[in-house]
Amino acid sequence: MRLLFGSLFCWLLLLSAPALAQAQADFNVNVPKNIVILQSTRDYKAALAGAKQASARLKRPLKLNGNQPNKQLGLSQPKGDCEGNGYDFPCYLPRGQGMAEDSDYLSVEFSDGYQGFAKGYYIVVAALAEPNSANLRQTLDRVRKAYPTAYAKRTAVWRGCMH
């Protein structure tokens, strides 16, 4: 369903009237984001345990989006989900890719999916936010009460068609 909506959205933007020219200019581009990181480790089980604990401590949902450890990509959705969304298996879509939306929930992500990150780490992510935004500052203040070493790392995520 996500693929159908995303593809339909892409086609609508491509076929839209000139009044949407600015929206089109802001689509199919990398946009800056900050990722709020609580933990990084090369051990998926440790990252998952940390994410579950953080979810309880911060009273925020944990969303794994079906991702499971995968030797080839680090993380992947199940084969049926990959193929059902039009991707070859294995497939991993890092948090935020596609719509580049801000988000405030816990997840385990794989560092290879993000520009400027060290390779080979599972990261416990608490939020994705616009750089230097009030939302980012508020999230960091809230998270650091329970996790004083939490930090925000700048990266870029894709806003646009995923196929």
C-alpha cells in the first residue's frame, strides 16, 4: 500500500500544473535532518534491548517496521514485504527516506543507510528532526533527562520517489 501511495504521489507531482513547480523543486532531493541517537553498537540484540528499554523509559513507541538483522545489508524487511513493495530482497529503507518526515519514536536503524555515518553499526534512534529546529532542541532536552549522552547527528535523507 505504501508503494502504491508513493508511486501515485510521484506521478501526480510529475504531471501537476506549473503552480506546483516549487513543490516539484523540493521533491527528489536530499534534505538535511538530524537524527537523535541514544546508542550505537555492532550487536543487533544489544541495540534491540536498548531500544525496548528506551521505549519504556521515554514512554515513546518502538517501531521496527519489520526490519530484521540481515548479513548482506545489516537490516532488511522480510522477503514478502520487500517484494510486495516492489523491491528485491533483501531491502532496507532507512528511517525518513521517501517523505523525509520528522518523527518522534524509537527505532533500530543501520548506520550504512545514512550519509556521513560510520559503517556497520546498529543505532538506537529516538527522533528525526529538522536541523536547529525547536522540535530538535525540545526532543534532545527530553531525551537527555534519561539518556545524558544522547546526541544529534546531521545527515541527509531522500525526499522523493523511491522507485
